[in-house]
Amino acid sequence: MADGMKWIKIVTDIFDDEKIQLIEALPSADSILVIWFKLLVFAGKQNNDGVFRLNQRIAYNDEMLSTLFRRKLSTVHEAMKTFEDFGMVERINGAYAISNWSKYQSESEKFDIAREKNRLRQKKWREKQKNTLLQASCKKNNVTETLCHANVTLTDPDPYQDLDLDKNPNHRDVPTAPVDKSVDNFSVDHGRAGSLSDPRVGQELLAFSDDSDLQAALKRWAEMRDGKGKPLNLTTVRRNLSELRKLSSDPKAQRAIIEQSIEKKWIGFYTLDKKNDGKPKKDCPFCHGSGVYQADDGKYYICNCKDG
């Protein structure tokens, strides 16, 4: 887990929000509101996309939150149930998660997080390229194993080179290690028009996950959008990735959702269609033939009209 955020974003009209006003009408309003702000701050410290997990196997429960927040367990129970009922908190694979967490992050904070993740990923990739290049050189020159494991220094590019948005996006210094065109490097492939010609879009896609298969799927989805004349920009890529996180936090499920959008030529991400592949009805009053509709909770779902 990356270092915690230094701050979160709170709008000044938060107490004009109807959900907050409804909470204020409850008998335990003050205690519930304190827990809400403690949750937001804790999510920022965890820096885990608003999902409350101690580690990959253990999610924070009410008892654990009661201890951390120094509040009675009964009060935490009431608060978390209220937040779930009002759609402020949801469950993702058994873990509490702040709904719409991205709105509590400042743009500079989100960019810093993505920048650090991308820096670490590129550092790991360069180390892999060094070892590959060294091994290839040893085999070619029939050098002994002892010499092959000696300290060999290759010239590294500036780790922030590909992230400096003030530089000309069409200019890139060539590192000593061979340039790789795999998914780990697609954020800096500026030689073509479309979504991936914008380095910021590539950085956002790379920062979404460390899973290379998931990164490859995101790349294909971005290219599919380009083919439809709907290239991604910084705003649309963040909005779509945020929606993908809401649909699932499991990398396998996320990849399935992405592949579904690629297959069906959808420019967004929607709930996995577990029904048959029949065609939606053009006269459907909900989806109007698109196959998806937006529910009252603001999320998009597969329409069942094609099954009727």
C-alpha cells in the first residue's frame, strides 16, 4: 500500500447535502457525523481507493473500527448501517468502501499517487531489462557465469522523464536499454494519434493496477475507443476507471468487465452480463436499444429486455 494521502477534499457546502441533513435529524447525529469524518480521514491515510482493508486477507469490521475510532461498538454499528442505507458506504468483496471516493481527492493528490506508482513500475521494468540484456550479452560472448554476475552499470533514463508534462510530448530520450513496446511502456508511446498519444492518459491506465493482463486489457479498450472516434482524455479516463473500481475491486472481475466492453464496443464499463447474448429491444423504454440503462443509484446495468 502506498504512503497515505496528506489531505482529503471537503466541500464547504457539505452540510447542505440532503444525506448529511437527514443524519443530523437522527438522535445520534453528532456521533455518526464524527465517525463519517473519521472514516474519510482513515481512507485518506490508508490510500487504498477508499476500501478499508488491513491486508489482502482481512477487511476492517465494526469491532476494529470501534477500537481505532475510540467509539462505542453500538454507535459504530448504527453509523455504518446508516452510511450503507444512504449509499455513502458500500461493500466490496466483504470490505467497507467509501462510495465515490475520488470526489474526496484533490487533483494534485491523485496525480502524485499515479506518478509514484508509475515511477516504481518503470524502475522494476528497467531492472528486468538490465538482467535480460546482460544475460543475452553473456550468451552471445560466451562469458563465464561469474563475470555475468559482476556489477554492470547500464545508463538509466531519468525516472521522471516520461512523467514531466512540461516537456514536448513528442520528444523522448532513448535509454541504453532497448525500448520495450509492451504494456509497461505504452504510456509513453506518442508516435500515434488517439488516447495513448496523451502521456497523462497512459499514466492513469498504468497506475490503475500492477496486473499486466489488466493493463493490457485497458490498452486494448483505449484503442477500441480510438477506433470508434471516442479517444480518452484525462477527465474521461479518470471517470471510467472510477466506475470500474465501483463495479469490482477484484482484478479478474475487472478484466472480465473490460473484455466485455471491448467485445461489445462499449466506451464505458458496466456490470457483467451473465445472461445470454440476445440483442436488446429497440423499443425498450429503459435502454432504448442500447442494452444498458442508468439506475437510480447512478450506476449503469445490463438491461434484461433482450431476455424477454
